[in-house]
Amino acid sequence: MIEEPPLLTVKAERPRPTAAQLAALDGVPTGFLTDAMSGQGALDPTIRPLNPEVLSSVASGPVLTCACGPADLLAVLGALTEIQAGDILVADSGDWQKSAIVGDRVMGMLKNAGAAGFVTDGLVRDLEGINEVGLPVFCKGLSPNSPYAKGPGTIGTDIQLGGVSVKSGDILVTDDSGIVVVPYERIDEVIASVAHIKELEEALDAKVADGLVVPDDIRSLMESDQVKRI
């Protein structure tokens, strides 16, 4: 007979980016970050900023993960004891769309714990109260239906959310264009690539501002035998 699982399982040893790594990626456009990772790393666009007219759509920080399961928030509550200042709590609900995973009071506690934001593939509730809390929230929508706090759940373990593998210690960056996760083991690589991408983007911006219509490589392609005109 299978044993009952623990209510919460916490991964104690979790990597964390350095202050220098966090500063290097803070405010970097999400498009630059995905370019640095071969066009990958963005969460599914159905995970959106909640009420961007009131709450910021810009956030950046190290990830703390939790996996809650459908209609449950025990792992979120447990994660309040694990949050470090500046963390972004990323909560896997199993893409549950029939009730909220958190509401305004939990968001208030999360802000009090020092978090920089909250991301979930589920729903939230209490929009007016969340607006007053002011913490950036990214989710798939709203529902007044309530969750339970029964478990089981996990904190700090690897999760899949929005089509991306997310681990504690990754860096999550958001802006008006989307949400990008930079894997912990690729942080330094991405930082180096972003510097080069910024140079290329600025050079192209200057050419467009100067009247560029068609890039030289595209014009050459269109004039080559690789294009068949019929």
C-alpha cells in the first residue's frame, strides 16, 4: 500500500545568483535575453501581467519555485518561510483554471516577506486588494473561487511552467513584451551574449533611423538563385 506523502517537501540546497549577476540582467529587454538563448526562454504568453495599468509589468529577480497542484496553496504559504529579499515566487498550479491559487492577503504577506513578484500558470482573486498591495503579479486570469491549503506540495524543486523548465536560482525578467527565465547555469553566458546583442541592436537601430529599407543580406538573397520567381 502506498504511503501518504508529506504535506510539503522542501529542497534545502538551492543555488542563488550573485548580486553582480542580478544587476547585470536587471532591466535588460526580454527580447535581448531570448536572442541570447537562441530564441528560447519565454513563458507562454497566456501568463500575463495582472492589471498592468495599476501593477508594474516589470520585475527581475532570482526564482523560488513551488508546486501546489490544483486548487491548493499550501506550498505558497510554506514558501513564505523560504523567501529571501528580491525573490520572485513562481508557483506551478498544474495549469488549474477552476479556482484561484492566491488572493490579496497572501500577496500582502509575500510583499512583507520581501518578494519582488509572483508568477503562476493559474488564476488569482481579489483584484482590488492585490492592486493595493502593489506587488507585480503575473497569471492567466481571475476567479473568485477559493483554493484550499491541504497539500501535498513542494518548495524549491524543479517545475514546468508556461512551457519552460524553471528551477530555484534561475533569474526571471519581465517587461511589457513577456516573461523570460534565464537558467542558473547559463547566467554568465547570457550576460556576455547580451552585451554583444546590444551592440548589434544599436547598430541596426542607427541604420533604420538613417533610412534603411532592406538589410543587405536580404537584398542579396532576393537577387540570388536561391529565390525562384514564377
